[in-house]
Amino acid sequence: MSKTFLVTGCAGFIGSNLVDYLLEKNYKIIGLDNLSTGNKFFLKNALKHKNFKFHKIDLLRNNIEKYFKNIDRVYHLAANADVRFGLNHRKKDINQNIIVTYKVLEAIKKNQVQKIIFSSTGSVYGESNQIPTKENTFFPIQTSLYGASKVSAEAIISAYSEAFNIKSYIFRFVSILGERYTHGHVFDFIKNLKKNNNMLKVLGDGNQKKSYLHIKDCIEAIEIAIKKFDKKVNILNLGTQEYLNVKGSIKIICKHLKLKPKILYSGGRRGWIGDSPFIYLDTKKIRSTGWRPKYNIKESVKITAKYLIDNQWLLKRKN
Ligand SMILES: NC(=O)c1ccc[n+]([C@@H]2O[C@H](COP(=O)([O-])OP(=O)(O)OC[C@H]3O[C@@H](n4cnc5c(N)ncnc54)[C@H](O)[C@@H]3O)[C@@H](O)[C@H]2O)c1
């Protein structure tokens, strides 16, 4: 009999791609989402599939335990995934990223689910002194509420794993790009260039260096890691062995749009409070499995730009 997995945040960018991937592998999927930033359109194919069941529920407000019955694995992706505006609505990160994770863990424990897969972030390293940053690096001071809330969630997950029979897989992603991408710098730049194609305002000095990973590579890495690592708590960085600065991204996007806007930098090494000037993760652990990304960063930026141009309705959304 095929296994049944539960995906929280199933209508989001990463969640909906994961659902499609798992359905293709013949698993049965229960998807939970409140559609706050997710979109049912991303589940268009999944909703037609006999192995997919969607429940529109709010993980914070609703009673969620009943959905976790007879589940073999939980992918917990639902979160407030927005880093930049964390300080404007401080309770959001605490509620959506910490309290919801606690609720998911309680539901897992009550229903004796044996595995949780958690989407954490490279932001947990704040402004690390170690580049590339290893999984076991000293944790510096947190620079964003988002990062702080993900560190807290990781800590709570590992404590549940140590205490109860729950194996955990914590993935610290760099920024993910690709089809159904709805938030981040490529989104903001294209949205702004569509409004005014003569000028682009950029936060920071444009020299911020970041690593990116294509969504398909991200999902493959997750699935390989679950098969290859078997500790109670498994923590892995996911990223490519390259990085690109913001100016480099702008060049690719403008070339793709055939635009030559005037670029106005707000200045400073950071675009906003909590923006890390350099994110580049050490990925030896995931690479030890033989996994290699199929897309390089420049291709990923191009694919994402093309996707957004082909799906301009996404640029008009409020969230
Ligand atoms: N996209 C990235 O670059 C990136 C990088 C690192 C980590 N992550 C993490 O990966 C996960 C998925 O990110 P994403 O980019 O797909 O974001 P997303 O906003 O597209 O997806 C999050 C989904 O969770 C749902 N959701 C939020 N709160 C909910 C609640 N209370 N109840 C039910 N559903 C709720 C949203 O509607 C949305 O569909 C998040 O945990 C995020 O922090 C993403």
C-alpha cells in the first residue's frame, strides 16, 4: 500500500511543487493550507489527482490533530516566509513559525507520526563569520525575527525528536527560485520594472551576495537526504556551490526583459534590517550523498524571470 504524507503549506511556492513531485511518485497526500500566501491555482493538477486531498484550514486557529491520523510523514512548510517585513508585524513570526510548529508537533506526537521534515533557512546563521557556513557553525546573534523564529522552531523540533519517537529532518535552504516563485528579490524587481521600466530602486548597495537553489534541485535533495540520513535529528544545508550579487541578478533580469533602466541604490551593505550581506552555505553534507544541483544560479534566475513574465497575474497579488 502506498504511504500517506501530510504537507502543511501545500498551496505555497515550495509546498505545491513538492505535492506534484510526491504525487508523481505515487504517494497519497493530505494537503493543509489557509491560502494566506498560497494559491489554489498552484494545486490545479494536484486537485484532479485521486491521491490528493486538500483541506483549507488555518494551522494556528483550527484544531488540526484529526488530519494527522495514519500519516507516515509530515512535511511542515507552512510559515510566514517573509523575512523583510518581520519587524513590522512581530507577532506573525512568533505565531506562524513557532506556535504553529508546536501545534504540528503535538498533532504528530498524539498520532504517533514518525517523521517530520522541516523547512528552515540559511537566515538562522544571521551574519556568520564562517563562509561557506557549515551546519555545525557557532550560532551568531540573530539579525531577523524570521531567522530567530526558525531557530526556535528547529530547537523545539529537535527536543520533541529526542523525547519521543519522531525522526526529524531540518533543511536550511538558501533562497529558492523557479516555477511558482512568489516572493523575493526577482519578484520585487520584475514587479517594479513592470510599473516603471525606466528606473529601478534597489535596497542596499547591490553588492549583497546570495546563494540560490532551483526548486526542483531543492525537492530532490530533500528526498535523497531522507533516504540517506537516519539520525534522530538530521540537519542539512541546501544550496549551490556558487553565489551571485544583487547587481548580477539585475543584469540577468534586465537582459531578459530587454530593458536598460537607471538603477538607484539606497546604499549600505544591507538592504533592510536583517538582510545578510553574504549568504553562502557549506553543502558538503548533502553532496556526500551524490546529490548535485542540475541548475546553476544564473539559469535559475532566468527561469524565474521567465515564469513571472508568463504569469504576470502573480505580480498583481497583494501578498
Ligand atoms: N522560498 C524560499 O526561498 C525559502 C527559503 C528558506 C526557507 N523557506 C521556507 O520554506 C517554507 C515554504 O516557503 P514558500 O517560499 O513556499 O512560502 P509560501 O508563502 O509560498 O508558502 C507558505 C504556505 O503556508 C501557508 N500558510 C501560512 N500560514 C498558514 C497557517 N497558519 N495555516 C495554514 N497554512 C498557512 C500559506 O498560505 C502558503 O501557502 C516556509 O517555511 C519558508 O520559511 C523558503
